[in-house]
Amino acid sequence: MKKLLLLILLVSVILVSGCVQQATPTSASRGLTIRSFDVNPSQVQANEPVLIDVAVDNVGGTTATNAQLDFYGVQDQWRDSTGNTVTSTLTRALGTMTPPEPSRNVPGQTKLVQLELRPPELPQGITTALPLEARVTYDYKTSGFINMPAVSEDEYRRMQINKEVADTATVVNSAGPLAMSMDTQYIPIRVDTTSTDDTVWPLKIILTNVGDGFPITQEDDVAIRGAGGKLQGTIQLLGPAEFAECLGATSGKSVDLDNSDITLRLRSSGSVPIACSIKLDPSTFDTNHPKDTVKLIFDISYRYYVSSKASVMVTGR
């Protein structure tokens, strides 16, 4: 009997431990996501109430701000619970939503929106599906870190003779719908120590929309409205190098995207390249210091939206 009780106790502890250690929902390629968009009932007669529920989660790596939910397909068509015609997209402010903390098993913040609507009147004998769309728009940030090895030409030749594999670039992104990568054909950076002139080295960084939504530009930014989502923020350079040319910057260790000569725009799909060059002082590299590391730190903000669709089958009467 005691053995049986011990076995039951052991199984209970395992089950409880399993519940406590459930994985926190996270995504490497999403920020806010519409977890559910439910309409109930999904088949009604005209003038019957429909309950709409939307759940929005932050499953990315940073805090979302200025989030809002809009319903499309209801304006000047559906009616509210009191029978008045809806005259807007029924915007619901979601505000700020914090990201998950996997180390503490804390999920990202969830916002729930519920409303009751009545479908438009339809003639008797007509049955049709009325589409609805829930769209969540929000401001988000993606941080990135690119570690690039730099070696002198003498050191690089020595490595080739010894058949040593050169280090490659390492890229770390915060979780979210914007990801950065790098064209590795320019790595490692090789510094010509036989010259007194700075070594100018090209870099190609690639920003890609990896999420399931679309970048968007603030409405008051008329310069690029409709031409993709504007990227803002900074690119910082650390280590024995400075910019030779990057989006109009010809010196220094920082590029401000808001004041750059080229406006970065992220399209709905695909990638946007950033072609830069950096310069390195060859006197920094000698036999006692044949290699080093150059780092790029990205802090990029943007506006983004995701959407989900549903439909209600409505019968006129």
C-alpha cells in the first residue's frame, strides 16, 4: 500500500512539474499576432446578434506600442447592439503590449476585444457570406548585432597556408517580423598593412520582412506613403573602424536613419539591402595585433500590421 501511495505521489509531482514547465509561446519571426478571431454564431438571419471575439498576443522579443485593432467590412453596413448603423471601422486601442519572458516562463501580454454586432438587412430568399477582417497595427523594434572578424593580410595568408578556416560573421536578431542578415562573401575583413592609407572595405547588410504581416508608414509621412514601411533608428559601429560611406554618412561610428540621404523602406515581401563601406586604420594591425572584431549594432523601429479574416453566413427574411 505504501509503495502504491509513493507511486501515486511521484506521478503527481511529475504531472505538476510538467504543467509548471510548459513552454512560453514565442516566435522568432512575429511581434503581435492575432491568436483567434471568432464569430458566434457563424450562421444567422438578418438582425440577429453576432458576438465577435478577438485575442491578440505579443509573441516577439520587444514591447509593442500604439497598438490598435480595426474591423473592416462593418462600416456603413453592420449595426451595433442598439440597432444603429456602424459609421467607422470600430477602432479599439490596445496600447502597449509587453513581450514574453521565457526565462521566467512569463507569456507575452494578451489583449481581448469583444463586441456585439447585427448584420445588415438582406432581402428574403438571399443567403450570402459577409466577410470581416480584423487588423492589428502597431509600432515595434528590432535590435540586431553583427560580429565581423577583421584580420591583417599577412595573418590571412598565414591562415591559408596552414589551412585554417577563417571566422565568419555572426548575426543575432531580437525576435520580430524584421530580420537582418549579411552577405558573407565580404567576410573576414582584410586589412592591408603594407599601405599607410586606410583600408576601405565593403559591407552588404540585408533587412527582410520575415513576419506574416506587412510594414506600413505613418499617415503623416506623405513623402513615402504607400511606398513601403519606413524604417527608423540607428546603426552603430564598434571596434577599430568607422564608416566610409553608409546611407550618406562618410565618417563617424553612427548612422541616424531619420537623417540619412536614403530613406529605408521595407516592402510587404522580399528584402532591402544596405550597401555600406567602412574604413580601418592599418597601423592598428601589426604582428602583435593581427586580428580584431568589428561590430554593427542595429536599433530599428517601424510600424507593422497583421490581419485575420472571418465570415458570417447571413440569410435575409
